[in-house]
Amino acid sequence: MANEAEQHGIIEISGYPYLGLPHDPEPPDSESRRRFLKWISLAVGGLGATAVGVPVVAFILRPLFTKKERTWRQVGAVDTFKVGTTTKVTYADAAPVAWTGISGRTAAWLRRDSTDTFTAYSINCSHLGCPVRWLPDAELFMCPCHGGVYYKDGTVAAGPPPQQLTKYPTRVSGDQVEILTSPIPVT
Ligand code: FES
């Protein structure tokens, strides 16, 4: 005698669950198997996400926990700077990485105060980091982004900068002026 599925023209295929009729109760082991597969999927997905996510997050956060390099950089021969002048100098960033390319270079403003003393100012505005310009006639540093103004000694004259320009230590080594670099200050 034909069973109910056969009476409705449904053929059961070996290895696949019998779909049954709308009013059929589910086989008792179907729910537990579904739950088991769901947990397997979650576990495999979680492992995959961890395997991919941990290295990415570590790469992004590493700079926050890496000790910042400070390095003396040569910025030019002493004789190339006239006493009383302020000159833009460029040099390799404090902690360049292999892929930085041209962005691995940074700059500072270097004033020759006397025959043997120099002062170096960060080129980055203390507000949001825009590069400041030196106006020799006015003897002021101007920030083009939001109108920040600094006196020639780096102290704030006007605008939104919350503090003076960062100063870098300088020294003369042989015939070269050197700046002790540090990562771009962020305020
Ligand atoms: S970044 Fe210089 S004033 Fe805002």
C-alpha cells in the first residue's frame, strides 16, 4: 500500500530529507542537526574572522604602542644659513617605513640665531597640523588653513592654535647643522 508521499506524487530521494507535507511533523533529529550545523558555521566563521582580523587590527594599532624614534638628521651646511634668517629645511621623517616614499620626508623652519646657535620649529601648525609659512617681512609664521599666526619665536600671535610651534633640538656637527627629529606633533 502506497504511503502518503507517494499518494501525492512526491518521490523521496535517498540521502536527502523528506520534505513532507505542510502538516507533517519534522523528524525528531532535524532540529538538533540544524542547531549543530548552525554552531559549526558560527565557529568556522569566528575562526576565519579572527585569523584575518587580528593581524589587521595589530597592524593598525602598532604605531600607538611602538616607541617613537628620535634621530639626528643633517639639514645643511652651517655656511648656507645666514645669521638672522629663517629657512625651510627638509629631511627624512623620524620613523619612516619602507612604503612611505616621498611622504617619508618632512620639513622644519630653521633660524640661525647667531654664528653658532640655531632654532628649529616644526612646520606643522599646532592646531590641526597644516604646514605654516614664514613671512620674512612681517617676521611671522602664518597658517593658511584657519588663519593661525605665530611670532618669530614660535609663540601664538593670533587664531586658533592652542600652543606655540614645537621646537626641535639642534646642534652643529662638523660643518653640518643637525635637527633631532621626532614624529609630527598632533594636538
Ligand atoms: S591648522 Fe593652522 S590654524 Fe588650523
